Amino acid sequence: MPGLAHATHPTHTSAAPAPSLGSIEILTGVRPFDSSRHSVPSKSSGPAQTQNGQYILLLVHAGSVRLNADGNALTLPAGHAAMFCFGSQLSLDDTRNSQFTGLIIPAFMIETRLRNVRTVLGQSHCCASSPWRIIISLVRSLAREIRLIPQPLAYAYSSQLAEFVCLAFETETTAAGSAKRGDVYELCKSYIRSHASDPDLTPRKVADALCMSVRYLHKIFHGSDDSVCKFLRSTRLDLARSALANPQTSRLQIREVAYRCGFRSQTHFSSAFKQRFQISASEWRDQVKETMCTQNPVNG
């Protein structure tokens, strides 16, 4: 089956290089987990503080995969997925007669899109719902074409793939809470995410667009221990962090990136960015460039 990483007998030692789709690696070959090649996020630091960490998403297509993550055994049957912090604590026990795909995704691509990442880590997730089916189909298609995709387009595809992964997890989380207010809260967040780059977006504008009063909008967020303005600012900062890590926008000045993400003042943006991520915007951009150069050296 094209595009799948076929697990083989563990006595083999050679492995094909893992193809890179922009910032995301698609695991292939007979030894897909070589954790010495990847940075290991600290378990105690929490996902939001992992600056150079990675997550691995396993998608099992046939058979089953038994693995051990931080001492906890887990069996993933066909049609299931699980995500982990990628590191030396993750090992596969027996993958014979199984077919699976592994995606190594930079932590920032998940953490800027998905809140409360820890709530979805290390759990078996059924892939029967629409978002997961789209992900599997997309991964298979991209895996077939990966070596023919030019780098700028590859980074765009990797960003879209990360969006779908986070959407799949968010859909499960939303379905778990059936309260009407929770559904309205998700609707409000979705609208803000879609329009955060508009510098004129305000609580009044959000409320008018969703046919509710400003007072009710604030009440919805207050019930979730959040505020409209705080969520809007966080969303814009997440957009800016992703844009600064995108090679396609590397020629833009930081003030232009800030403006495109909804900030009117570069001073306000710089202060908020450093307060949120404990690193300046320019330092973050330089750090990502250095990491990409290390992971994808240019052959002269």
C-alpha cells in the first residue's frame, strides 16, 4: 500500500531516510524510531515550554502496534491513532504484521493551534470520524508525492496537515462536552481564529457577527475562565509565531508580520510576544532558522 510505513522484523538495522514534508517528517523504513536524531522534550517542563521539542503521531492502518511510552504500555489497533512527546522514552515492542505511519511534528505547530495538549497525549483515538479519515487520506497522498513536492509548497502542506491534526483532536474534545454553552464557546473561538488577522476585530464586531450581545459574549468566555480580549491576543500571537517560523514569510520584517496578524503597534506586539513565549520575536525567528538548517542541510 503506497505511502504507508511497513513495519518489518526488528533484527534489520538499515533504514531509509525519513522523507521531510516541510517541517514534518513522515516515518518510513524498517527502523522508524531513531530518537537519537531528535530533541527530547522534558516531561516536567510541559508542552508549552518545549521550544525545540517534537510530537509524534502514530496512525495504525492494519494489524496492531504495541508500544511503551514513559513506562506505560499501550496497544493501538487498526484504525486508531495516538500522539506522544517524541523521545527516548518511546519504544515499539512488536510491529510485525502491522502497517502504520508516523508523523514527527514540531511542537510549536501543535501548541500554537491546540490548547491543553497534555489532555490528548498518550491516548488511543478512534479514526472513524471525518477529520481523521481526511488526515489518513491526505497523508497517503502526500507520501506518494513527497519527493516531488517543492520546498515552499511542502511547508504549506505541512501547515495544513498540522491544522487537520489539531482539528481532529479539538472535534473529539468538543463532542465530549455536549452543553449548549460549550458549543457556543467553540463557535466564538472559531470565528475569532478565522478573523484574528483583522486589526479592527473587537468584541463588539464578534458579537454582531454571531448575532449575540456583547454582554453574552463576555459571559460565555467568563464561564470558561477566559476573556474575549485575552483569547484574541493569544490567537494573534500564535499566528505571528507560526508566520515567523514559515520560510515563505522569512523576508517580511517583523513589524509587517505583526500587522498581518492583527497588531497595530510593533511595540505592543514585541512586548506581548516576549511575555507569552519568554523569547523575543527576532530570537524565535533566528532559532527556527537555525533548527531548519540543522535538520535540512543544503547540499552544495
